[in-house]
Amino acid sequence: MRIEDFLQPANVIVDLRASDKEVALRELAGRAGTALNQDPQALLHALHERESLGSTGLGDGIAIPHVRLEGIDRPFGILARLKRPIDFDAVDGQPVDILFLLVLPQKAQGGVQLNALACAARHLRDGATAKSIRLAPNAEAAYQAIVRP
């Protein structure tokens, strides 16, 4: 699976303003809900439920909040670089400045959920990729940073 299978250039946000985790999740849920024709409140609720199981903050300033949602037939992603880092309860205790929202189909489809999650994590855990996203002057440059081989 390639990251461009579930991340489109229009779904990259540079310098998103969010004062905390709640504001960031609400903003991403709203954007994803609109793009997927889903209820943003239901999506936000699902994100809260997932976060209650344990933070999706991976460390090194990166978080991949993800949920499974009924009515979704393929993975959908939003990449957001925050204007200022926020506390995200990450495993290393460090603030997060790169978020990758991943909305996955509710029903298992040959491991597509895990493949999409692993693909996003692999790209974002690469130090050079994360640095390029952080330094990108605009959304197109951030998109190119994450999809390049």
C-alpha cells in the first residue's frame, strides 16, 4: 500500500492552529466528516473513544489518531502540521506538531486497516520525512515530502 492511496494533496494542512488535543481532533474530525460525507460529531466521538484506549502519539512529535468507521469503504487520511506543538499524551511525553488522521473501514478488508496504519507510521517515523514536513513552505511541499520514495 502506498500513502497516496489514502492521502490526497487537498487533505494536507500546513500551520493548523490548535491550542490543544481537543481542538486539533475537532478540526480534523470536521474536515474528514465533510470530505467523507459523515457526521463530524460521530467521527469526533470515535476519535475520543480510540484515544481513551491509549494515546496515538507515537513520539518524536508525531501522532496518528485513527478510527474505524461504518460507511467507509477505503482508508482516508489527513496530514496536518501544527502551527505550534501541543500536548498529545505521546508515549515520550513530548509535544506533537505533526498529526496524521486516518479513517479506516469498519470491516476488515484483507488487512487494509493495518496496512494503511503501518504505511503512515513508516513514512512519518522516518526522520528525514518528518523534518521535510516540518520545513515545508506549503501544503504541496508537505505532500511531496511524505509521498516521495
